[in-house]
Amino acid sequence: MSTLLTLPASLSLAAPADGPDANGHRSIAGGALAVVIVLFLVVAAIGFLASRWRTSSEERGLHSLDEWGLGGRGFGSWVTWFLLGGDLYTAYTFVAVPAAMWATGAVSGFFAVPYTIVLYPIVFILMSRLWSVSRSHGYVTPADFVGGRYGGKVLSTAIAVTGIVATMPYIALQLVGMKAVLTVLGLGSGSNSFVNDLPLIIAFVVLAAYTYTGGLRARRSSPS
């Protein structure tokens, strides 16, 4: 009788070795965590040093919005290609879309494929003209372009506010992706919410600090 009631190994209620236990706690993956920490320190160091790359002390940081926001318009096609790749292939690409497809079906995440295909022609057709006009007139942001083209302060302010507000969910998504990675590594699965979020807070503060000091030059050295 006891033999008939024995569950096969594939149906065992015990947690897998690399998964959470019955209380939702995970053991720390030492090797993977060490790799992540080393890479994070390297990227952070490059981010802080990037602000000094080919810049004078007068142009460095927030002294020049053109330098901070656009890297002095001197990256060129090669660097810009990788910069755009870092912007496109982020936690949204590697965490959010696969998770949505796994949880709710392939259709929920498949939109990202045709969306990207449709987006590229629009970018290459329209944005090249936007770039040339902005470069000749010294525009830094879309709000600058709209203000210079249509001369409306209210409209340019609305464009600026819309851009800031629309960026917030994207930043939140990146933080959720970072949180998911840290949880898999064994951080953030305890009972204390502050301790769980502390690694994420530290990572966000460091990333925000070198982005603030280096602008786009620091941003191009880091993954999204």
C-alpha cells in the first residue's frame, strides 16, 4: 500500500535544487552572483570614466546640455549603432516579453517582432531628416525641435512633459527586470522588504549617479 502511495520523482513536492523552497526563499547562487558583481563594478567604473573621454573640463557633465545629452554629437555611426542596440535590447526584450509569452501565450509577446520591423523604416525615413535639422539648428531634445519649428512654448512644454511621463513606465520596467534577475540570484527573497530591495536600490543609485555625471557618454557604456 505504501508503495502505491509513493509519488514519482517528477511529481515530488520538494523544491528543485535551483528553485525556491516551500517559503519562497532561494539560496544564493554564489558563482553567478560573483560574475554579476564583477561585471557591474566594471560597467560602473567605465560609466564614471566615460564622462572624461575626449572632453575638456569646461564641457564635462552638466556644463553643456549638448555635451551631456548628445555626447557632443561626436559619436559617429559605429558607436551610435551599439548605443541604439543597448536601448532596444533591454530587460524588456530578455525578461518582460519572454515572461509574458510564457505566462499568457505566444500571442501576447509576439507583437514585439512586427512592431520592431515596422518601426525601423519609420526611423530611417523620418529620423534622418529630424537629425539633420536638429544638427543645423542646435536642437537637443524633441521639445527644442517642436519649439523651433512651430514657435509655440505651450506645445514644446507639452512635448517635453509627455516625453518625461512616457519614460517613467520604461524605467520602472527596467527596475522590475533587474529585480527579477537579483531574485533568481538569491537576493530579495527574504521576509524583510527593505533588505530585499536594498541590492536593487544600490544598483539604481550607482547607475543614476554615473548617468547624471556623464550623460550619454556614461549611458553608452552600460547595458540597459
